[in-house]
Amino acid sequence: MLLIRCPYCEEDRPELEFRHAGEAHLVRPSNMDAMSDAEFERFLFIRQNPKGVVFERWRHVHGCARFFNAARDTITDKFVTTYKAGEPKPTLEGAEE
Amino acid sequence: MSAPYRIAGKGRLTPARAVRFTFDGKHYAGLEGDTLASALLANGVHLVGRSFKYHRPRGFLSAGAEEPNALVGVHRDAARKTPNVRATVQELYDGLEAVSQNRWPSLALDVGAINDLASPLFSAGFYYKTFMWPKAAWKRFYEPNIRAAAGLGVAPDQADPDHYAARYAHCDVLIVGGGVAGLTAALAAAETGARIMLVDEQAEPAGALRYESGTRIDGQDGWDWAQAAVQTLRGMDNVHLLTRTTAFGYYTQNMVALSERVTEHLAEPQQDLPRERLWQVRAKRVILATGAIERHMVFANNDRPGIMLASAGRSYLNHHGVAVGRRVGIYTANDSAYHAAVDLKQAGVDVPAIVDLRDNPQGPGVDAARALGIPIHAGRAVVGVAGRQRVTAMNVQAKGGGAVNPIPVDALLTSAGWTPSVHLFSQSRGKVAYDDAGKRFLPGVGAQDCVSIGACNGTDDLDDLLSEAIKAGREAAKAAGIATGRAGPKLKATSSESWSGGMIGAGPGADADSKGKAFVDFQNDVTAKDIRQAVREGMQSIEHVKRFTTNGMATDQGKTSNLHGLAIAAEMLGKAVPAVGLTTFRAPYTPVTFGALANYSRGDQFDPTRRTAIHPWAEAKGAVFEDVGQWKRARYFPRAGEDMFAAVNRECRTVREAAGLFDASTLGKIEVVGPDAASFMELLYTNPWQKLEPGRCRYGIMLREDGFIYDDGVVGRLAPDRSHVTTTTGGAARVLNHMEDYLQTEFPHLKVYLTSVSEQWAVIAVQGPKSREIIAPLVEGIDLSDAAMPHMSVREGKICGVPTRLFRMSFTGERGFEVNVPADYGQAVWEALWAEAEKHGACAYGTEAMHVLRAEKGYIIVGQDTDGTATASDVGLDWAVGKKKADFVGKRGMARPDLVAAGRKQLVGLRSPDGKTVLEEGAHLVADPNQKVPMTMIGHVTSSYWSENCGHPIALAMVVDGHNRMGEKLFVPMPNGTIEVEVTGTVFFDETGERLHG
Amino acid sequence: MAEPIGTLRRPALSDKRAARDTVSIKAADPCLRVALRAPRESVAAVSTALGVALPSRPKMSGSDGARSALWLGPDEWLVLDQAGNEMLPALAKVDAFHSAVDVSHRNVGIIVSGRGAADVINAGCPQDLSLTAFHVGACSRTLLGKIEIVLWRIAEDEFRIECWRSFADYADSLLRVAARDVSSS
Amino acid sequence: MRKFSAFAIAREALRGHKGWGVQWASPEPRSEYDVIIIGAGGHGLATAYYLAKEHGITNVAVLEKGWLGGGNTGRNTTIIRSNYLYDESAGIYDHALKLWDGLSQDLNYNVMYSARGVMMLAHNVHDVQVLQRHIHANRLNGVDNEWLTPEQAKDYCPPLNISGQTRYPVIGATLQRRGGTARHDAVAWGYARAASDRGVHIIQNCEVTGTRRAPQGHIIGVDTSKGFIGAKKVGVVAAGHTSVLMEMADVRMPLESYPLQAMVSEPVKPVFPCVVMSNTVHAYISQSDKGELVIGAGTDQYTSYSQAGGLHIINHTVDAICEMFPMFRRMKMLRSWGGIVDVTPDRSPILAKTPVQGLYVNCGWGTGGFKATPGSGHVFAHTIARDEPHRINAPFTLERFRTGRLIDEAAAAAVAH
């Protein structure tokens, strides 16, 4: 069971309180009608799925209920950092852009 | 009943405390503090089991958790039968009943032992090479016979009456292992005030001090020091000491799982005690002091009962006061076994010879043995033994060959050296490193906040070990954020024990050309020969060797066998041991009871049973309930003599003729509040919301971003900035999550908040022509007239004197209301409404009638008529999609090519021309009933009922291009004939909808 | 909300009580509850209307008399009034953007007290309940076994658990089973 | 290749089993192959075998970064069945099931395919609706699947608790009698041996670190830990690592990789005669020939390549098992482990050509790929050999995620309403 630092609760909490919410920093375009089918596919389905640092969303659903972002190493499952929704993607060594 | 092998005055058990037990029906006596193993050995019993494949007779190898052989069944009563219990771990209690396993008809005379004679055929992996002809025989003959021969104990056949507990715990420092290293580290860490947990698998922590002799710590005998340390630790508020507890798994971010055996040692456990307790511990730092496990020597027939690990022989002698034989031989490749010889000799046991593979053994142990006059055969090997059900002699030969000299013995203690227990370290994803000199793997680069100390870290010298433990204890506390003020404890110790050295792999006489069975893995009957054969067949990876031979895959998980197997494979491959690699250490360290893993999660606690506020009334009325997710919902309310069909028909008829009351409390409800509430709803639902007047309701459809229907429900606008949203019962939690997701991450600029009020409101649907008459007498402050409160409107007021949100809406096609009241009032208001309802001949109806009534009107149920692949257009809900809206979730998704292509499945009605046949839900439709299988299916029935109100069956179906097939004949091929159906619209009753308003 | 027809009320856990030497479990009396949401700009105005300063730090609670505000998230509080004094009318007058929703009947309160209280809750709650990590007055939404709860430490040996109405039976029975274990060990 | 038989064993027994040759060769790689398969799991080895056997393409290498069969093939709970709802899924899984029957003889390797029946439990009205829909569709597709009452289910699987006293009582079940299990290692080894015998090179400890393409765009080979190896065609069959490998060829995939755990109990005498699955309480159980109860857990919620998951997932699986089989509470978990499963948005696999000429991908089997092994290898070999999909795998394209033509079995099971 992971231990996850919630940036809103400012505390490490057990994974049971959280729900994983997929890849982070996928911006929902405002002009979706203008997207081609391929662009829409990329937005909806194509995922980086990196072996290494992943930027992902979590929701502290059974805690403060906030969505937030995390950088986690998918080889070790260790968190590099967590940060609030809306904050810019941190620059990390070894992480894919 | 005297125990012939118990030595008076030896050991730490109290002779006065006798305990009776049985093994295979025979009565024995032991002492309190015995394990089943020590008690049997005290009675001279060595033969206790049969091996997995060859059914060879087996005795005890060890005195601990690493035991591969001595597995027995322990029976408390008919329902409390536990298979595969290690006799070396099971503490004795009065009345304990143990039985041997994997033998028939008896342990001494096991027919399965024929496998041993035929063993040349049963080589490693033989089953992959045969049993293929004739093909049908695998299922009918070979496999059943293989299965019957395999397996060890017998699974219980009754539900387990015991209960299990669990606890989450947190600490600064978790110390695993209560030997000298663990205890010392605990003392050092504890005095800083840090929160300490110390766990040990024994009843009395001591580790190797349990069997060592002559070790003195702090001026005390080792065992006494350990018990004093335990007392000290028990007396400290910041220390939590758990005994009979195994740390079985090391998970990510320092979560360590423990299993505590609470009652397995008790004759009559107190009822409230759980049998076992699962601990899930999150530690800031972990100290692993898990010790080392002795390896056996690999030589021909090294599995005979009476052949044991040297440390086991010592443990039985020094702790339990039991001699494992009267004439005990020793075969070793290191120093530590000498101490066993010395202890035995001093206790009056004949030790005819120490056979040492080394040419020139030296050290205090060797000197002591020599001083006692024990013959030492250096540079020689035991190449075989005599005896079948018990060893009778060891055959000694010089390493280079030559004459074989049998030396009569009735027990033989062997030691090939010590394997550090790096299991947990490895589970923590730490990398182990090979110590070539010591022939062992040691903790290398760690991956988590943990440190290994003592024997599991390869620290053999006692003084070094003490300073390492003190340092680890203090540093762990410091790393956990605790100030470490004083200098820490100082301990002085003396010991002549030696743990280093030894050999891995096959010994002389078990080399590649030998014929005998030299066992590496006892339980799975894996010999040195098997491992060599695996390599010959191309198994180069140690994982392949393991899987091909099953070495290390038995219930002991290779604690004594893995390193030997690896060394033999490495030799065959001509590679260095670390180049071949180690198999992965997997949790659990020792097997963990399912009951402990499941702990509270059974019966009522398996999953919450959610009941509405009105549930007690329905229950009292004899309602039949169904599970809908976690909820119990009343399915129908049978009256005397009614079956489900009759009850549902009556309920359906009554609702349309008079009225019915329905408990709709399980629907999800979300209060959407804020100036941007309508803008938010615009984005989350397909419908337009901005123009919906306060006091009015609208049916809304929610899509996923991919354009498929996600949920639906009626939304009431209470005020410009406040809406009451309903969801499906199953959708309540995920819809709120979906809405929060968009609100927090995509539309955070919107000023709106969401609150779940699903359980704030009990909801009573009153549906039918008499609905208004039923509620009117109880409602205050709301004009119920059609003009003032038309279909699809909502009002706030009072009913029965309590606040209500009253919706005029319908899921039946009749005039209807949904009465929302604060949940604690739900039952009382229902009862008041029921009193009124009875006056009008109304009934209570359940989910089944609800389903029929809505199907008569063609209203869909999301999750039944839709299945996650349906669009709004597919189910005829185009009208609810605001096509002029700039954006809503799912708008782009539903425009994808396949979602707008021709030939999609669309919702239609079906009628059976015979007016009688109710189709089966899930039945599939074809256009041509005469085609061959596989048929081309063009749709399936999603809902199907007998409609009492229509007087004929009705069905809804998803059919390819269904909207263009009105009036077409289709076919439902069933196992006993094909049913013809006609495609119709989806509304079967009151097509004009006048009853809604009338 | 006054009790117009108090006799009509059927609380979910009205008759459940369990006491052992180390822990006691009992249903809390009904009280008024508001699910409160407000952005930082509105906190002052809302606090004034409530008469309780909404705590701004994680896991903190604030009380004034029988009224308490529990921090659940950065813009979310559960406000309890155990004296039955209505909160919504005062909040309705606050112009600053906020959301106040009556959840008095949504939740059920359970009081767990005694020296085994933390252990009993830790049978199903994965949080660290030591006094340093979860001090007196601390509160948090978290889990108890398979359900979500709000946990509030009222005193060293006393907790209040709030769960949704239909989960109260589960919470109660899990706590009792756990109490059996904690009391026996 | 030496033929395996009882006779061969008897003969070898006389000489201490020293005469068995290697089951598969371990050659050094050639500089170029007609086809390179990346990933020596069951699917990859089967692909190589059928390339050689059915299409006469033997200049094939299977590259494996670890040891063959060491990924999900050696880590799964070996459930085999084909009673899927949609025509597309039933098509490919039943194709596989037909190949399972007879695979031991085809490979001359006993893969221990055991048609002991797969039972799927219904616990509520919604489950009944979903499972009945499967039965009807299966019948018209020629796939065996039948409905059992709780009593019939208990007859077939005596340990099953149908008392009605459980939280979610068993109210019915489906049974596919042809479903069952096989010995996972034997599948990998059997295909490896048979492929090697036909000239396929199996190269272990050879990690692919990059792909190379000609200026025109088509694939020309792969860089590996053993150097560059040329290839006219490359098939990626790497399960959880597919995203990483495809990224090397600049193809981004609709995949996410999750941890999936499984466990076995200590071995006991035969007690569990079939396979039982319950999607509602999340339990998947059978008993191996060795006597261990083999239990599958669910995936963890986050993506990971760690091959490890949380204990709480195991706890949740075991509680469901104990609820349905309460006599197993006293049994013990012997060993647990994790794999990495690659999951597509519709939980159906991709077996298809890719935008890169000469590059083919077989992935996305999620938690249920083992059962498809022979069928998957068979049609993927066809796809590579002919540069066009077999009729059976034609629907399992990459393009479906653009058009929306998904094959969503899980969505079709819907959710409780």
C-alpha cells in the first residue's frame, strides 16, 4: 500500500484514502469540435505509460477530496513529488516531457 | 508415560507441567513449553511425515519455521482442522491432536512409497514429457491420478468457526527479530523515547540464544539476558512487543505485514480471542534482525528420519531438554556444529564421531570437542546412511574416495553453514550481494528506509554485532526524528560460537556421477541430480531451474534449499554463483492463514449492507429484497398466497388503477450550489439548463467524454443558484466523482460546489391516478393543483410537519410525486402516506413492478437497456441533447465516426405475435432463423416482462438499425425453438402520455 | 432545525450501545449538521455568521460551545451543532459565495471512548492515531474498514465517528467486533 | 528434437536421465532475420512457432530481455475459457480454445490443458441478466456455456457456499465445460522447444533498446544489449512493456500498465474440481495439479512496472474467497507475486499492423491473455507473414480507438443500476 503525501492535507496518508485518476497534464481543449478524430483519440486514449517517472492525477477521495498531481517512479513506485492541481508540471531529471 | 529422550535437569521446561497429546491416535505426554516436535522427539518419535512426490519417510529437519518435512494436520474439532502445520513451530497444548499427512493407509506403511521405487521414471519435469497419449486419457485418467497423489494435507471441509482480527499500526522504528541483535537494537532505540515495535516469531524472544550455550551478555547467561531484556522492553510505554508474530511481508514505503498467532498455543482459547491477528505496520525506519538459517549437507539419503540440522539438535537439547538420539553423529563443513557435539556430549549423549569436510578444522569449538574426546574425522564426508524409517548408521569416506566406513548412529546432525535471512530485505526490493568468502548473499543496496543487523547482515562476531545493533537502534530513532541524547547502552559479551564458513552445493558422494538421492529440497523431493538434469535440458536461468524442478517451491519456500540448488546449477553451468542469480524472494516469509488476511471482512463486515430509512417497514410487511450494489431494495411485496409473478402483476395493476408507494431513497442525490450551477450543469449534461425556471425539473443525460451514456436522472432547479440532481442508485458515487473531477480540474473557474445528499433525504414515490389525493391531506404550504404544480416541477414545503422537497415527476407514466423528507423522518412519513394510500386502494410496490411500469412507457434504465456502448441517439434520446450548446462532456466523443455510422444498435420495442411468450432477457435476435451456427446476431433483448396492464408481454431490445425496422419480423432462436417477434416502438402504454398530466 | 415532530424521528442507531472495560461504543445524540463549502475569500464572512472561526489548517477543528467546525478540505468543513441551534438561516444571509447544505440526517455520529478507543478504530482505520499524529481536536475524513468516515478526536480517549446513515450498521458492527479483540488482548 | 513419450522416459531412466538434450537451443544472434519477435512469453513464442509451422518462415528470432516465459506467462492463474459476449472476442478466444485441445500432441509437450470447466457466479439480478446475455450469444456463436442453478453449481463444485447466508448469495452460475486451466510454464517451454526445433532462434537476456527504420520509414531492425540485429519485420509481443518498446518506434499506444497479483495456497489433496470466477465479489480460484489453490487478485489502481502490488489487494481477494468457500479460512497463503498487465481503453487486445511498415503489435490482453496464447500466436503469425490480419484478428486494430469501434466486453457487463 502506497504512502502518498497529499499537498492539501500536507501529510503522508495511506493509499486506501486515495483514488488514482490517470495521466496528468492532459488538457481538455476548449474547442473540441475542431479536433480531428486523430487528435481526439490522442486526447482521450493515447497515454505515455512511461517506465520511469509518470505524471499522474490522484484524488484524496476519502480525505480532503481534492484532485492533485504527482510524479512517481513506476519502477519503484516511489513518489518524487506531489503538487496541487493547477500548479505547473515540475521539471524533473529523467522524466519525459 | 515417561518420555525416554528427555534428559533430567536439562532444558528450560518445568517437569511438573505435563501436557497430553496424540499423534496419529496414539497418546503421548509432553511438557508445557514443548513444541509438537520436541515432545515427539522426547518420546523417541522421528518418523512424522511422507514427502510430496516419492512418499519417502521423513522426520524433523529443524526446530523452527524453516521446516520442510515435519508437516502435520492439527485438529481441534471437526471444523477446526488445520493442514500442513509445522510440528517444529506448533506449541504443545493439553489435548492437542495431530495426524500425519500424505500417507495411506498409515505413516509407517504408505502405499504411495511405491513412487520411490519407480523414482527413476519420475525425474524432474517428467510430466511434461508423457501422459499425452491417448489424448482423452489426460482428463479421464492421468490428471486425476496425478492430482490424487499430489497435495499434502487435507483441506478442512467445514466452515471455520474461528474469528480473526486486524490492526493498522504506526511506529518510529520496527525491529524484526528478537534475537540478541534485535533485542539490543530495541533497547538502544527505546531509550530515546521513540515509538518501537519489536516482533518475534517465538513465544519467548531469544533467537540463537535459545540454543546457544556459554554465551554471556552483560554478565548473564544469554537466555537469561534475553528474557531480562524482554521484561525491560515490556515495561516501557513506548515499546510494543509482539511475540508469536511473523513479519511475513515487506511492502512499499515501509509497510510491513505481521501475522500474530493468538490462540494456536492454547488448549481452551477464550472466546473473544481471535485465532490470529493481522498487523499492517507503517514504520518510519525498519531494522531487520532476522538471523540466519542453517543449511543441511547434501549427500545420498540425507532425508532419513533422524538426520537433522545441528542447531535443531542443540535447540531440542538446550531448550527442551530432549536428546534427538542416544548415539548422535555430526557431519559438518563449519565450526558451529561442534558446539552441538559438545553440548550433547556434556549432556551424556554418545557422540561417536564428528565428520568434517574440511581438512584442518580449528577453533574453540573444535578444541572443546577434542577436549571431550569426541573423535574428529577431518577431510572426510558422509556419503550415505543406513536405515529407512530412521537412520542407523552414517557411511564415512575420505573426500577423495576410498573405503566406506559405517559408523552406527541413531541420529545425525549436519551443518553446511548458515544462510543469512535476507528474505524481508529482498522483499523490500533491496539488492543482495554475494559474499564469495562466506558463500552467502548479504544485504547490499537498500531500497527503503531499513537496515539489516546481526546474522542476517553477515555479522558473526558477537561484539561487532552488539555495537552494530546499538548503532542501528539509535540511528533509526534519530532518522525517525527522535532526539538521541545519551550515549546509548553499553553491553559486554563473551561467546565462543562461530557462524562463519561452510559450503554450498552437493557434498562428496552426491556429485554428477552418483546414483543415490541426495536431497536439496526435501518436501518437493528435489535432488542434486534433478537440478543437474534441468541444466542439461537447457534451463539456464535459475528461475527455469526452480520451476522445472520445483526446487524451493514447497511450503518452506526453499529456506534451506535455495542456495544449495543455486550452487549445483552454477557448477553445471560453469558459472559463478552470482552470475546465475538468485530466485526472487516472495511474500509471505512463512505461510499466512487466509482467515487473517480476510480478518473482519466476513458476513456483515464483508461488505456494508445499506438499508433505507423505510426498510424496517418493508421488512415488517414481508417484502422480498434484492441486492442492488450494497443496497437492499424491496423487490416486491407478496401477499398471502402470491408468488412473485402474481404480486408484481397486482402491484402494476394497482398503480395504474389507484396508486402505489415506492421507496426510491437509494437514488443518488447531489446538491449543486453556486451562481454558476446552471453553467456547470450545461457542461456535465447533454441538456440545456440555463433556461430552466426555478421550481421546474428536467430529465438529464450525462455522457462520458467518449460520448457514451454514463448516467441519467431528474434535476430539480430549486433556485437560480441551487439544483437538486438525482442519479441512478449505482451511479451515485461515481457520478459525484465524475462531476468533481471536471469541476476541480477542467472548470475550476466556475463558482459552484457539490454536496452529496443521497442519504439526507428519504424518497417516497407516490405514483398513480390517486397520488395527489394520497399526499394532499399531509402536505402543507404547497398548491398541488395541476396549474400550480404541473408535471416536472418541484416545491419546498412541509409534509406531516417536516420539511419536504416535493417533486412532481413520474417513472411510471402516471401522475406522480416524489416526496423527499429528511431521512430520520422517512419511515414515519411513509407510514402516514400508507395510511392515506390504503384509503384509496393503493399498494406498496417494489423494484420489479417499477421496472415493468417504466418499460410499459419505454423509459430506459441506464445499465440495463444501455451497457456502456450506447449513445443518446441509440436509445432514442436525441431530444435531450442540446445540439446548439457549444460544449458539454461527450459532445466531441459522440461525433466520432463509428458513433454516427449507420448500422448501430438502436432501442426498439418487441412484441410477441402470440401475445403470450415472454422473451428471456439477454436473448439474441437474428433476421434469418434458418442460418447455421455461428449465426449473425443483430441485437438482444434488454428488458422483457409480462405486462398485466397491456395484457401481453413487452420487451425492449437493442437492434441493428432498429429505428428503421418498425413492423419487421425478427427471430429469437432458443434452445427449444425459434420465437418470432415484431419490432415496434418503445411505448406500450398510454402512447400520448395524457395520464402524466391527467 | 427544531424538532417539530420529534416523535416521528427514527435515528439509524438509536438503541445501539456496547461497553467493555477498555472501550465503549454508543450512538451520538442527533444533532444539526451543515456541509459547508467556501473559498478563502468567503471564510471570514461565513465564520462570522456561524459564530465559529472556520479552521484553515488541515485536520483542525474549532468549537464555540456546542457548535464545532471540522476541517475536511481546503474549502470544506463539516459544521455540527449539538444544541439544536439552526445554522442555515444565518448562513443564508451571507452574500459571499459559499455553499451550505443541511446534512443533519445524512450522517450518524458514533462515540468511541475508553483507553482502547484508538486501537478499536485502528482495526479499520489506516491512519496514525497516536496523540502526536492525531492530537486532541484533530479531525479527518478517512476510512473505517470498507466505508468512509469523518473521525474527530474529542479527548485523549474519546473519538467521534461520523458516517453516512446507511453505513452506520456496518460501522457499529465493525467497531464492536474490534472491541471484542481489543478488550481481550 | 527427441520425441517425448513414456517410452523415452523409461529409456532415459536407465541412464540416469543424462541423455536428454536441451529443450531449446541458445544460439548467438545472427546479423539479420526475416522476422524478429520481441518478447519470449507464450504469445511471442507461439507466434514464432506458427510462423515456422504454418508459414514456413523459420529465419526468426525471439528476443527476450530476461528468461523465456518469465513475464505474465509464468505469473498468471491460467484460466482458459472462450464464453465472451461479442462475436469478435468469442471468435479469437474460441479459436484459441480449439487449439488448446490438442496442443500437447501438436507440440509433443504436455501442457496439461485440463478442461475442468469454468464457472462464473451470479450474485444478483443484474449478474443474472448479464450472464444470461452471454449464454444466449455464446449459443448462437457455437460456444458452449450453460446456466446452472445454485444447487447444480454446488454439485459441480462442492466447496461452494450456496447457503444464502452470505452477504452476496450465489443465485446462479454459468458453466463452460471446455474451459479450464493449463500448466503455464509448460506452454512457454513447449512452444520454445517446438519453435527451436523448427529453426527459430530464442535469444534470452537480450534487451531491445531501440528500433531502426529506413529513411522511407519501414523497419530495418532493432538495437539490443547484444548489438544491432537486422530484421525485415518486427513483432512486438511484450505485454506490460509494449508502450516502452513502441515508443522507440515513435508509436504512442492507447495502453496503461498495471500491477496484477496472484497467489497460491499450500498444497492440499484434491478439493476444488473446477475454476470458479466471480466478477461481483472479485474472486478467481482453481486448484493446480500440485494441489495448491491458485487465486487471482484484481489490479492495483495505479500504473506500475514494479511487478509488485499492495497487500490490501490480496486481503480483498482472500476475503471474497473465504466468503464463498468458508472452509478455506484455515488454509494458508504460500506465495504471492505480481505481474504487469497492459490494458487498452476497451480492455480488448490489439493484434494489428502499425503505422510503421514492417512493425506489428500484439498487446493489450489485460488480465486475461493466457487463455488466448495459441490463438493469438496463430493469427498474429498470419498477420506478420501475410502483412494483413487474419479474419479473426481483423477487428482488433489500433484504429478502433480513433473511430470508436470498440470491443468493450467490460462495458457490456455494465454496472449495477
